[in-house]
Amino acid sequence: MSEKNLDSNFNADNDELVFADEELIIEEDVAAEEEMATDFWQVLIVDDDRSVHQATKLALRNLQFEGKNLVFLSAYTATEAKTIIAQNQDLAFILLDVVMEDHDSGLKLVQYIRDQLNNKLVRIILRTGQPGEAPEESVIIDYDINDYKLKVELTRNKLMVTAIAALRAYRDLLALENSSKEMMVLYTALETVKDNLEDLIGLRTQELEQEIKTRKQLEKTLRLTQFSLDRARDAIYFVNANANFFYVNDATSNILGYTKEELLKMKIHDVNDDNSESNWSRQWQELKEKQSFTYESVHISKEGQGIPVEITLNYLNFEQQEYNCAIVRDIRDRKQIETQLKQANQQLEHLANVDELTQIANRRSFDRYYESEWIKMMESKQHLALIFCDVDYFKKYNDFYGHQAGDDCLQQIAQTISNSLCRPGDLAARYGGEEFGIILPNTDVDGAVKVAQNIQQNIRKLKLVHAASEASTYISLSMGISSIIPSPKVLPSFLISQVDSVLYQAKKAGRDRYFVV
């Protein structure tokens, strides 16, 4: 792959004081079986002598192997090395000192790497300063290391040769491990295929045995199938590629009102508008693509009655002939239930938003509509007006005339207020007790005053006698009126507070009047 005179690189670095010069030419022409996960080789130097770290990095800093540089990690104690190794599982090789904290710190670290971390890939090169610090033969036999060198023995070129050998071994082991994993995956897949084939063979054998038995009962089975189809609750029919009925069961005839003979002379679009001639080719293509789908439609009976149906279409290609197998369910009962449910939901919605006594909007509906219109008017920068009405001395009216009369009175007032509003967007609601709220979108103060005056006039026209009132002979209203252009700086509650305040002032001033703010 490449040729490199490694010694020439180090002559350029001028580091003769660190390592003795030796001539060394290394030719590397190895095709990597697969690309490594990183663009560099990680090397860990473990030594309590900082000068060893510096010298090693200086000697190997320009070394490239298979186009990748070396990246150095340093540890000065075995304890520190443990942390680094645990966090870096892709170390290529380790240059490891024997004696650090203890006389055998390096050897214990080897045991930690191999036994506890179970890292068998990283190449470990044991280095010692003195030949007598650890027996070379004993270390090689008893510890899973890959090389054993004296520090004085590691000249620049020898260190490089040692590094290249370690990298090559790491690369080959890594490739071997990956190959083993692939082989294991392949083996597992083959075992699965083998098991599946055995299952399939067993299944096929059973099918063949069953087929032999079935042949003897074929006539009976066909009659039973026909019997079952004709007594199915759902309509089942086959249509060919030309939209002609090919087969219909009894239910199809019963639902549509045609005889089987009549249907077999007809096309599908004769009984289903969705399958008109113009739509047939499109639906047929869609069915071929999807193979099956379900949808709701309407079939037309012989009498011209529309019958709501749920249709499940299935594409069949039998003996080089294409068919559309349709299973059609009459859903008239379901549609009736859906209609009833929709009506019930509408009723519930009505009950949730309409005051039971007065039959105008209730407080819940008022709050929701007010919040909605506040946002709309804020976005469009238009006025939003609000009127609060309070029936004057209504408690005395109740006490004097009775609760039934009080309820009748509130009903007439509510309908009068509601009928006094001219625009669809205006809302009258029973705000609580004898108090009513009126929301007027796109309305300034002058417009709101006109609405209030109109309401007062219409209430007076009722001439509901109120003998217990201190404000009028008849039922009367006190009103608070205000209008504002909503903005993000103002809370919706501000306008409500304003209107409530002027309503209080109107009542305090003698009632049967309106105040504006």
C-alpha cells in the first residue's frame, strides 16, 4: 500500500539525544479487510516518568500506519490508566511500565485489562527500566502481554518497529473479531433459514397429505362453500375486469332486489354510482395497487332506493383472470344509530351551552364566546363592547309574586334581550341569577348605548308590573356599558371589571338606567 523510510522522518526531527540512530526501512503493503471506525490509532503510554512520555511521543509522532496517525493518551499511574482504558475501548496498543506505585503495578494493570475489562484486542507492550525488575520469561508466561522490552533497549527505530508490529497485530485481531461476528451472524441466519426450511418442509408435507384427503371430498367442499356463501349475511359478489358481475350470492340478490340471473347480465355501475364507467378504471387500478381496501358507498336497489353499504374490495388473480371480490354489508341500521348519536351529541352540546330556564346562552357559553371574540377583536384591532343588565329589585319580585312568576319574568326578559340583538355575532347570555350579559363584537360605545336603549324600550313595552319595585311601576333594568379595543397589554377581565363597576354605579344612582365607561 505504501513505502516509508521511518528513520528519515526522525533525522528531520533532530532527536538523536533521545534515541540512537539506526537504519530502518519498513514496507507496508497490507490491504485492510474493512475500514476502521476512526481516522487514527489510539496509543496509551503508562509510565510514572514524564520524560519517557515525551521521548515516546517525540519518537512516534510522525509515524503513520495505513494512512492514519497516532493519537497519544498518557497515564502516570496504574490507577489513572484504569480510568482511561475503561473510557477508551478502542486503544490499539499500550506502552506499559512495570514499576509505578508498586513494584508490580503494571502487571496488575494487565490483569485488570484482560480479566475485568475482558479486552483481548489491545496490544500490551511491557517496558521496564531494569532487567531484574521482572523476570522476562515469567512475565511472558504468566501475563497476557504481547511484548516485553527494556527501556534501554527501545531505540527510536526499535520503538517504531515495536509500534508497527503492535498496530499490525491489533488491526488483524480487529478484522478477525469483526469477521467472527459476521460469521456468527451468518451462522445464526443459516440456522434460522434451516429451521424455517424444516418448518416449511413439514408444513408442505402436511399440506400435501391434506390435499390428498381433500381431493376425495372436493365435491362436498364445493357444495359446502356455495351453501355458506349463499347463506352469508353480507352480500358477496365477484366482478371481472370489464365490470360485469361474475358471481353473486343470495344476500346480494336479497339486498338489491334483483334475481341472480338479472345481476349476472348487469355491470357493477348499474347498482353503484361510485363505480360509474368513468370511475371504474381508476378504482380498478387502485385496487390492483392496494390489493384490498374498505370504504362506504350507496348501492341502488331495483326499486331505486339508496342503500348505505360498507364495501371491502379484494383483488384476485385466478388462472390468469382478474376479479374484484366484494364483501358488502348493509349498514342502514348503523347509519340510523350514527344519526341518533349525532342528534344526541347536538342535544348535549345544546344543554351544555344553553340556560335551562331562559333558553338563551348560559355562563359557560358566555365565557367561551367572550374569550374567543376578545382574541378576534385583538387580531383585527376592532372594538369589543360589553353590556351587563341586572333586573331591578328582582328578589322583592320573587318574594311578592312567587318563584313561578319570577321564572316567567326571567324568561320574558331573556327572550326580549335576545330578540333586541340584530346581528348574528351578538350574544345574549344569562350571566347569573337575574343578571344578563351581552357581547357585541365590532361595536364601539355609541353602538353599545343604542343597543342598551333598544333593550330598555323593549323591556318597558312588556309592562310587567312590579309592585315591590322602588325604581318603577314595571320591571326595569340597570345596565353597565363599556367598549374597548383588546390588546395584549390588557387582560380580558379588565373589560368585565369595568362594566361590572358602572353597573354598580347605575344601581347606586337609583336603578332603571345605564352608565357608560
